[in-house]
Amino acid sequence: MLPTPHRLSRRALGTALAAAAAFTLTACGDGVDESAVAAARSSANAAVTSSIAATSSAVANRHIPTASELDARIKSALDPALPDAERTNLIEDGAAFRDAIPDMYKALQDNPRAVYGVTDPVFDNRDGTLTATLRLDKDGTGSNIRTTVVHFVYLDDQWKISRTDLCGILRSADYRTAACG
């Protein structure tokens, strides 16, 4: 799972819990060791601050792809030359779609004139997701164009199409798969 500024690293969480335990133990004794409490508090604050700074830096330094880059990712997932393991790696929880791959090819063969693509703008939601629009013209005539919002999730150091949104796209194209329930 992608860390966010609201999630603490295990080390930071452990330090914070140790500080709380030290405070509790000293508070239950005859006297409070103020210096031990202050040291524990300082250590916990430093760990939390460090964790948040590292997470914020990692989020801020990610490459935000363009609509054409995201479009290429979606289209590459449907390229028959791409090995299935690489194809499913482009999708959040992609392994769930492994059995649906032959049916996805059939849907493409049944709609050879379909035109689809991710369009600008791409919005960075600053929470490990991107939002864009997918345009689908099922018969390629331009008379029945559907659009839908599509999200990409940053997992395993790459942007993957959201499983939920992929299922929505498939439904909008009148395609059903067990991977989508």
C-alpha cells in the first residue's frame, strides 16, 4: 500500500508507542521523570516528522504522466504481443483479470472500429491517484461517444489503471467479466 502523510512508518509508530509507554510507566511510579518524558516525546516527534517528510518527498517527486502516456499504458494492456504477466501488471489487482484476457480480445474483435483513449487534462489528486477522462466510441462513427472518469493508482513504482474504473469502462462497453463481479 502506498504510504501517505497520514500513515506513519513502522519505525515512527514504534517510537511514538514507546514514548507513550515510557510516559505511562513513569506517571504510574512515585514521581514523573520529566527528562525521560521530554526525551521520549522529542524522539517520537522527530520520527513522525521524518516519516511525513520522506512520504511527502516521495509523493512530490513522482512523474505525473500525460494523457498520451496513460493512453499508451491502456492500449499496451490490450496488445496481444504483451505477455499476460506484464499486461496484468498494468492494472490494480491485475491478477484478477488474468482469466478475462481472452474475452477482452474477443470484445476487441467484436468491435474492430472502436476508438478509445485517455484525454487531457490529467489531475494529480496528491493522494497517490490521478484522474483523467476516457473517451470511447464503440463503433467508430462518432455518433455514440461515451466518456467516463478514470483513475490511475500509483503502486509498485508505476501508475496502474484502477480496478474499479476498468470495470466501469468494461461495463460502459457492454462487456462483463467475473473479475468485476
